[in-house]
Amino acid sequence: MAIIRLLGIGATALVISAVTATADEELDQMLKEALPVMQHSCDTAVEETGGNEEAIVDIVRKMVIVSLANRDIDLSDYADTEEERAVLRAEFIEELRAGCEADRKGLLAGIVDTAVKTVLKL
């Protein structure tokens, strides 16, 4: 249950802080930084980080960046105000929690991508 609690708490700061109008060079660097964490499941993210909330948030943030970049998404198209971002953030956390509860051994990147897709109604 640690991953569920940690992702629920920690993800609040990550969803909307990702990529909106980032330069190509910066985005390329972010994508490179994400590669080493893409193999994680919900369980291995907790195991490898020792349950450190900030480290888990960093892993999920990197996966969100990959998902948004792969889908060519600019979040400002979906949420302009802090209120709208808060709604998306809450929905993302619930989707992430449900995905990890359903499949703790599945690829976390897939769970993150599905959560992004669901929350943005893609």
C-alpha cells in the first residue's frame, strides 16, 4: 500500500508542472533522463527508492513527460487556471492509484500513460 499512498500524496505536485512550451533541446534532455526509470513497476519504484516520496514523484514526473511528449500534448490546452490544474491533478492521482492497485507488477510507465490518456479524455 506504500506506493498507493506515496503516489497519491506525491503526485499532487507533478502532473501540471510538466511540459507546456519547452524548447526541443530541453525536451530531448528530459526524455533522456526518463530512460533509466521506464522499466519500473509500482512495486519496484517503491523498492528502488526505499519509499522516498520525492524520488517516487521524480520517477512519475519523468514518465508523465514522456507520455505528454509522445502524444504531443501541451497541458495549457487542457488547463489554464490553477483551479483547472487542480482538477486534472486530482483525477490523475486517482487514475494512478487505481492503476497501481490493479497491477502492482505492471509497467508504471503504462499506468502513467493510461492515466494521462484517461484524464485528458484522449
